[in-house]
Amino acid sequence: PHTAFGVYRRVYARAMSSVLRVEDFPEPAQALAREFDTNGDGTVDAAEVAAARHMVKHSKACNLNGSIPIVLLPKELQPALRAFDLNCDGTIDPLELGRGAELYRESQKALR
């Protein structure tokens, strides 16, 4: 059986030197490979593997301290959320999110 980590290591090593077709992944990993294939061309290249690795790294940080990596959120929300990232660490923590909500409420009151 293929473990997720084992598949990831093999894919990462091969992707650094070539392009992998999604169909070349083991069947259980093909759905994940399609997620990595951000340009939808049916392949996973080095840049797409690096981007996936970056997201995994940020996901782990999210789980450890309760912050939300901005890169994991919908692209259309990212610019607005960066404004609330007071410590410029690329994440929104609960206090920053609370402050953003507070500012939003104040702006709504000012519009009335």
C-alpha cells in the first residue's frame, strides 16, 4: 500500500526533475494530484508541487496556533485580509480577525 508520505516523497523527487501526469499517480492519490494541478493541464510540475508543499506547511501552522494562513483562503478575500495581518506573518490569528470584525462593524455604523 502507498502511504501518503511515501507517495509525496516520490512525487516530489520526480517532480523536481520532470512533469508528472495525474494519471501516473497511484489511484488513491489521483484526486490529490488533480488538486495540485492548478493550471488544469493534467500534469503536476515542480512549481505546482512546491506550491502544494507551501500550503501544507501553512496548514500545519494553522493547526498549531489557531491562525489561518491567508494563502489558504479564497483569492478574492486575500487582499482584504492582508490589511488585518498586523504582524505581517502571512496569517490571520483570532485577535487580528476579531479586530477586523470590529472595524467592519464600526464602518457599518458610520455609514448609517
